[in-house]
Amino acid sequence: MSPGRPSLSDAQIAGFAAIAVLVHLVEAGIPSPVPGIKPGLANVITLIVWARWGLRSAVWVTGLRVLVGSLLVGSFMAPGFWLAAAGASLSLGTLALATGWNRALPRLPLTVVGASALSAVAHVSGQFLLAWRVFVPHPGLLHLLPLLLAMALALGLATGWLAQRLLQRLPATTADGYTSTHE
């Protein structure tokens, strides 16, 4: 738990995870114009939780989203699950580094948009490394990497922008993590 940040209760974490799973399911049902590329809108929830309540809560929300989302779409323990877990792990690792950066350099913080862009690139990197080393160990796959990283950066910036906009519109929270009723 970060100093000065309220912590979330288990019920609140479950609520945010449920929202993230719902967004994940909706996004999974939308056909992608480019195979393997999705906007990652469920990550908006992770970014909001990270920015408002810290890394620990964001890890729980993301872990539950990956687990429950894979169970609901029928990909648990299938390659899609492992790709999601690898991407989420590297993405959360990037958020951990961003948290450390923001603590060490509070006058030069990494914004939600910046953290989102870095996390998206890390997410795709984790997925790509697992796919290339385990599932499709073919050198031709490397030709996709520049496109995937460029798309990750662009979509990470868009996702971060959306998370930042939502954070600006969300009501303040009290020390126990609940919405404040007075301004």
C-alpha cells in the first residue's frame, strides 16, 4: 500500500475486476481488423486502479481479469491464457517500475498516459517472446514485431488518455477507498 493512498477492500477489488472482465469479454467479441491486435480497453480499469489505489490493487484486478476472463472465454490453460498471463506480467512489472520512478522522482512523475504506453509495449513484448520462443519458434515471426510494437505504443497512448480522462471525472475517494460524498 502506498503512503497517502487509500486501500481497496476485497469487495472493491472484485468489483473493479468484474468491470475489467466485462470489458474484456465485450472486446473479445469484436472482430479485429488486424489479427492479434486489440485495443486493450480492460487495461483502462487497471490503470485507474493503479493511479488511484496503487500497484497492489492493480495486480489483483489484473490477475483476476486474466484468470476469470480466460475461464469465461474458454481459454484457461490454452495458449491464449499463457499469452495473456505473460503480457500482463510484463505490463504489471512496468507499472511496478513506474511506481518506483514516481516515488523516487515525485517532481518528475510518469503520468498515466506514459505508464500506459510503456505497459502496452511491455505487454506485447511479453506475448511476443512467449509466442516466438514456445508456440511459433520461426524467424519469420520477427517481421511482425515492429508493427506489433508500433500498434502497442499507439493503443497504449490511447488507453492511457482514456484512463486519464476517466480519472479526472471520477469523484474523490476517502481514506477507506469509498467515494467521498462531500467536496
